[in-house]
Amino acid sequence: MRPQGDCAPLGGNPAALPLTGEDRRPRVLHVRREAVREYLASALWAMPTCAVALALIAGAGLSAVQLGAASPLAVLLFQGTSDDARNLLIGIASTMVTVIAVVLGLTVVALQLASTQFSPRLLRNFLRDIPNQVTLSTFMATFAYSTAGLYTVGIAGGQRTQDYPRLAVSGALLLLFVSMIMLVYFAHHLAHSIQVDQVMKRVETATLKVIERSFVPGDPTLRMPNPPPGATALPAPRSGYVQAFHVEAFVGALASRGLTAQMVPMVGRHVVAGAPLAWVWASAGEGPLAPDAGAELRRALVQSVRIGYERTLEQDVAFGIRQLADVASKALSPAINDPYTANQAVDHLGSILAALALRQHGPQAVADAQGTIRLHVPARDFAYLVDLALGQVRRYGANEPRVVRALLRVCRDLLWFGDAAHHAVVRRYVETLLSDVTRRVAQPADREPLLAEGAAVLKAFDVPGGTTGAD
């Protein structure tokens, strides 16, 4: 989205002209494909289902291959009898059932640990983990391949036979060895994936990708308009969280009728079915909408705003910050008392805030190809994101010197990023943090060094390019 010029879709996609009847449908299909892709990425059944289908196709293909004794590939053929082949397939199928049960059990343990120890919002990351999906797909493919082979190996027309697809049985042996390798790899990967360092690094990496690919710059000076008395509310079609904006269709419908609109929620907010999702009014601000305009605008709005039952990282930077802030908050809870994990979470949050400080935040105004503002979209400002990232850590950890030093270190590092407006936000945060330290740290031996370090950070804000030199 850009404040003026051609209409650009939210999410950092290339600029787009207002939609005509010919190009609106392809873009609607594109939005729907994105929604399906986002769902399938965290659907644990999708890849295993495809793997089973491919295994059955491969088994049927190999069963049709006949190799003679003189063929150079004859060495790959299974050399046992039909009874040996059937026993082998039965053994592989039963082994895979056990292995799949073990893998699913370990996965549930990992999900439970991530939910209770770190944050319930991290479960989606484990479900989207490609190695986990590939491992389960391999086991399912091996089971389906071996079980399907029992229909043909050693049986023909209901009678026992010695003729069977030997190459297909060799394929089952190959899948068995691949499955054993994947089992060892899965144990290795699972042990690393539940480590708190790895969990937080993955969240940081995913959030930085959202900032790089989908962040839409805002205008801090822009003020959202107040809908005039004659404005019409377009209701939300269902309850859920706003996952993404792709406003091309909506802006196109507004431009074709000379209307102006304002989105009510921002990405990541929850909406209730029937509550206003957008306000629409005539450009002159007078009179209600034409009767035939409401249905068209509602259809365009449904195509432009994706609502789901959960928040996602597609465009929602705040969701990634929320996950790391949850890890820090849990680590500082009296039941866990793990300030070092909180410090690590703060370090990762510092990397995200540094990337955000290089960008302008605030509402966006979307214009059509003629430069007329058609849509206003609310967005979070930098102060909100700083408080979301570090506010709870400050409130829960202001009495722990190690946590306070980690927060001051991040604030000092943010001096190298952003402009004066960003620095003013960080400065206010440091002042609030030092006020909490004064009230909550009882021992002067702990309190005075923190106040001195904080004063050095505040002084550095007054020196262009300055730094505290503190550690």
C-alpha cells in the first residue's frame, strides 16, 4: 500500500491498478489460493496424504515393470518366494504402525512442552515444521506401499501363485531403510527443535521475514478520518481474527462508484460477526449509498479481508512479537523463575525492533490510479510495538537486575536504528523502566548501578550517534 499513486495491495506485493471485470476474478482466485496455502502449511495431514497417494502410484508403476534375468537391473529384484515377500510386507506394515505411533506420541509431547513451557501460540510453528511433516509422510508412505502390495503379492484370482512383482517388493525394502534413517533424523531434529534457543530463533527468523516481505509502511502523521453521519457500516461476515488484507478488489469497487471507506480492525485484531468491518461513505460525505452498491461492496470486502479462527504470521508482525514476549513472561513467572531465558527472549526481540525501527509505522491511505484516496487502513505504531515487545518484560522483571540490564542493552542498541521519532519512543520506555527500578529494587547495591547505567543510556539519546559504552 502507498499513500498515493496506484493502488497497491497490503502485504508488500507489487503495485496493482484498480480492478476491472476482467482482472478481478484472477486476483480473487489468487487470494483464495493464498488462504488455502496458509491452511495447508499447518495441516499435519496434508503432506502425509499426498505421500500415501504417491506411494500407491509408485507401487502400481513398479508392479507393471517386468525385468528378465539378463537385465542389468536384475540384481535389484527380490530373490525370495512369494511367501517370503508377503511375510516381508506384513512385517514392514506392522513395524510402520508401531513407528508411526511412537512418532505421533513424541510429537504430542513436544507440542505439550511448547505449550506449557514456552507459549501456546508456538504450537502452530511445530505443526508447520517441514521436517516433522516429511518424517511422518515417509512412514505413512511406507505403510501404504507395503499394505497395498499384499493385494497382489502371492495372490492371483484368489489362488496362491509364485509369480509376483519382485521389483515392487524391492521398493518396499528401500522404503524401510529410508524410514529407519528418517526415524533417527526425527529424534535428532525433535531434540533440537524443543530447545528454547531454537524455538526463539525460529520465531525471530519468521518475524523478520514478515517484516521484509509483507510490511507496508505507514504514515505517522496520518489521522484516521471519522466516518460522517451518513456512512454505511459493512458487517463482518463471520467472527475470527483478521489474518490479511488484500484490498485491491475493495478499492476497485470503491473507485468505480466514487466512494471512500475506512477499515475498522487492523491485522491481528478479533472481529465479531455482524460488527462493522468497514465504514463506507460518498466522497462528498453526503447521503447514503445507492441500494445496489451495498451487495457489491460486501462481496468485494469479503474478497479483500481474510478472517480466520487464529492469528497467523502472514502479515501480522505483532503476532511474532507476542510469541517471544510470551516466552519471556512465562520465564519470569514465579512458577519458573528463569531470568536467563527472559534475557534471551529480549535479545531476539531487540533484533525485531531494530528492523522495525528502520520503517515508518502508522495508518495507511490507499489511493486509486488517479491519486484519489479511497481507503484508510489502521495499523500499529512504533510505540505500541515497543510496549508489546518489552512492556510485559518490564512489568514482570523490573525487580531483577539481570533482566533490567538486558532491557537497557536493547534500548541502547536501538540508538543505531530509526530516526528521532523512534528514539523518542525508546527514551520514554527507558524513563519508565528506571522509574520501576527505583520503586521495586530494594537493595541500593542492586538499584544504584542500574540507575547509573540507565542514566548513561538516556544521555546517549541526547548525543547524535552517541553510545553509552556500558555493557
